[in-house]
Amino acid sequence: MKRRIFAAAAALCVAGCAGIPESPVPSPSTIPAQSPSTTPAPSTAPSAPPAAEPAPPSIWPARVLHNRYDGVSDDLLTGGLGKTGLGQTIPPAMSDPTKSKAVELRKRAIYANYRALADMTPAGGYGVLYGPNIDLAGRDTLGEGKIAGDEFLTYLDGATLMVQVPDRFDPKDPCIVTATSSGSRGIYGAIGTSGEWGLKRGCAVAYTDKGTGTGIHDLDTDTVNLVTGERASAARAGEDSLFTARVTSDQRARYLRDYPHRVAVKHAHSQVNPEKDWGRNTLAAIEFAFHVLNGLTDRRAGRYLPENTLVIASSISNGAYAALAAAEQDTRGLIDGLALSEPNVSLADVRSTLDLSTLLNIYLPCASLADSNRAAPFNTVPQPLREARCASLAKKGLLRSSSLAQQAAESQRIINEYGILPDANHLREQLRALLRHGQPVRL
């Protein structure tokens, strides 16, 4: 049973929250921990030989926010929007007085993150080849595709963790799928990829933002983000803040006098390197999933262990990198297999993206003057600026050639010798125009 869907998983093809005025810090009573509507019954989970529990309960924060979704007014996959709502080009409004700000923020976060990683047009496949309405056989049979179940949210060691347990979770054949966010997305970053894949198969889905999710400290108002997307004063949020700049009140006041209206961002100002823990965060999400599953009291209740529960680590881009790192760091046999798309990994003896980007920013403006690049699309930076870059590089000893034509050719040769294929030379200017808006980096 444990390998039931592993073969299918191996073939898996995977298609923010806005700030608001200050709100009280949420507590377990703010988001009610409602019991599932199903009637509790004796456990039918598979028996297993004695083994260590996935994680001692004492390591988990006391504050775990639990919400129950009925699959009608709200749900795990679409935030109550359904296939139709996710397909709308206008995001859901933030003005319903009958709902809490956390509910509206969650709905918008799901909307934004689902749409970010898929072509949402019917011509592109949404609602036809994939989407909440498409069943496991690829047919349009699921209507709006809403999925009922329970959601558990917490914050641990700088990373947000979340577990979704659908009502159709099968205690006789339990499974967990990870959904580590890609890019800098928040906790719902992978909901439309590995999240949807796991939920449709009745698996618990273990999410983490890997410590790179939303974290903005408004220094003017001294407000910060909470795991629910709401904002609160830094003092009131305390350890529940996703990120608070490490400055005293006096330091903040002095800084704002010189530089008013500033924000501190988790990525740039936290003074930590979350990437080193991406694998650990993914493993923590898996262990949190076991913790949640072993606390269920309805028909899904049971004693779930790595020995009797299929665990698939999955995601895309650097979320997939996190899954690979988790598999490498998994010393307890939690993970059974991987289902990844375009993992963003750095291999031994291969130059990093940061190094490559830096080299292109330095040499590409001059290389764009090479005869072979004159006809390249988007090669539109004013020529005086490009000539100035060549002269600057030569003055600093970064180019040996003397004439402008030779300097341009030398710059292009340096780029190609660094690893960029000559066939891609014409594409460099397009990328640079999009990322830099045609403005060269000044040296």
C-alpha cells in the first residue's frame, strides 16, 4: 500500500498577502479549531511495528491555528472561489464585513499563488486539461473542484508550516505530499502544483514557505506580518512576527529621522541565510504533518508513522530544490520518493546564478556593440552609454583591447567563455531589457 501511488507521483507534471491596518494578534480562539463534521469512529489505520514517533509533541509551538472548511462556502484548494473564481482576472475583494480579515487575506493569497504558476486561460489548458474541476482521469467532472477538510497553521524557527488534511484522507492507505513554496512565495505558494495533486488523491499536504515568505516591517508604523497575513504592532506580535528588524526603538527613530518612510524586508534585512535550512524546513513540514495526523479524532484518526505512511517530497523550482535537500538530509526514513519539476539546484563545479548574472551585468552592455549582436532584438540602450561601459571596463583593466570594436568582441568572448552558449547571445539583450528596463549597471 505504501507504494500505491509512487509510480504516478514520479510522473507528476506540475502545470501575497496585501498589508492591511493593524489587527489584534490571532490566538487559537481567533480562528476557531472546529471539529470535523464526521462522526468519530474507532481507528482503522494500519498497524505497524513500534517505532519512534515522527516528532516529539513538545517541539511544536503551542499556537497552532486550526480551521475547518466545509468544501462549499470555503475549501482547502480554492479558498472558496472554485474553478470559476480562480479563473477570474479580477482578484477577490477585501471588503466583506461578515468575514475576518484573515479569511479574506487567505482567499486572496490562494488566488494569487494558484494563478502565478499556471496558464489560467482555457486555450492554455485551464479548466480543460488541468484545474480544480479536472479529475484524476483528466476529465471535467469535479464541478468547481472545492475540497473539504482541515487546515493547520503554525510558525517554527523562522518558517511557516501548514498541513491540509482533506476529508477523503484514507486511514487505510495514508499518504503525505510536501508542497514547499517556490521563489519567495508565502505558505500557499505551491497550492496549485503539488498541493492540488496531493489533495485530489486524498493525501495530507505538508506546506512550508521555507523561511522566505512575506515579512515586511513597516518602520514608520512599527507593524509586522503574522502567519495569517494580518498585520500587528511589532510589540504585540512578539515571537509571532514573521519578521521584525533587529533595532531598538531609539535606533529606529534615529534612522527614520534621516530616512523617513522606510520598510525592512525579511529577505534583505533578517541577517539570516534561510536557504541553508530549506531541506530542514521541508522535513519539519513532514513531521508537522505526522503530528497533525496523529492528533485527529474523527474517522481519519490513527497512529501514523513513516513505516505505514507514503511520503512524497514534491514541488517546483527552488521548492523542488528544497525537496531534494530534504531527501539528502533525511536520516529518519521519512521520505519514500520525489516528484519534482525544474529543481533550481547548484551543482558542484558549476557557477552560480548570482555569479553569472553579475558577469552579464558587467560585460553585456559593451558586448552588445559587437557586430554579431547589432541586430539582436531589444538591443536599444543608447550607444553612448554602451561605449562608456567599454571605456570604463578598459580603464579598470577588465578589458585588454584598445579599440571599441575589439572591446565589444572581447566582452562577448568573456561571456561565452564563462559558459553562455553563442547560440544564446541574441537572447541576452532581451533578458537584460526586461530585467533592467534598458538601463546598464554603472561601474
